[in-house]
Amino acid sequence: MGHSRAAFERDLAQIQDEVVRMGGMVDDAVRRSAEALTYRDVGLAQQIVSDDQKVNDLRYAIEEASLQVIATQQPVAIDLRRIIGAMHMVGELERMADHAEGIARIVIRTAHEPLMLLPADLPRMVTVAREMLQSALHAFATRDVDAARAVVSRDDEMDCLHGQ
């Protein structure tokens, strides 16, 4: 027989907390990769590359915990959607961390080349991306559908900045 409902809720809360923690790690990686790129900080870039494995490991731990809950508790409806949503989010978060790592690798690879001119809108793009990430994590943690829709509505703003 499975866990009690209280234990099940604790498992769900722990998964949610770990997703939010992973999101914080990714937010930090994005911030630090922009800083490393802006200031050509090779040491910081190397740390970002090194720290990427922690994000990867957390992703797999969250996915494993999620699958364990699905296998042992057989959640339905909203609970299953929460778990599947968490699993989807950690894949996307890990992909974002990979992009931050890619930027860090560019910093390392180009450290001895002449300075490149960075796009003027880069700081704004970083700010918008981080705000969107933080808002998405908050919407997930609070299950606020309107807040999630607000994050989606900012996608056009990011697309415009990217186009420039």
C-alpha cells in the first residue's frame, strides 16, 4: 500500500521546492554568464562550466523523485499534472543552464582574442530573461495561472530584443 495523503503531499512539496531551487541555480548561472561575458572573466566562466554538473545532477534527482511518486502513488488529475509539469520544467531549466554554460565556454575560448562588441540590448535581455524565469518559478510554486500567463505575455518583449 502507498503512502498516506500527507506523505504524498510532502513528496509533491519536496519536488516543487527542488524545482524552485534548481531555478535559482539557473538564474544564478544566467546572471554569472552575462557577467563573465561582459567583463571577460575567465575564472568566473570556468566556475560556471564546473557548476553546470550540479544543475544536471539536480535535474535527474528531481526526475527520479517524480517517477518514484508516479510509480508508487499513481497520482491522477491535478497531482499528475503538477508532477509532469515539474519534470518538463527541469528539462527546460537544464537547457537554460546549458546555454549559460555555452556562453561561459565562449568566454574561455575567446579570452585571448580582441574584445568583441556586445549588443547594446544584452543587459536588458538578461534582465528580462531573469525576470521571466523568476516569475515563472513563482507562478509554479504558487500555482498562479494568471502569473504564468503574464510570463508568456513577455515572450514578445524578449523576441523583440533578440531581433534587435
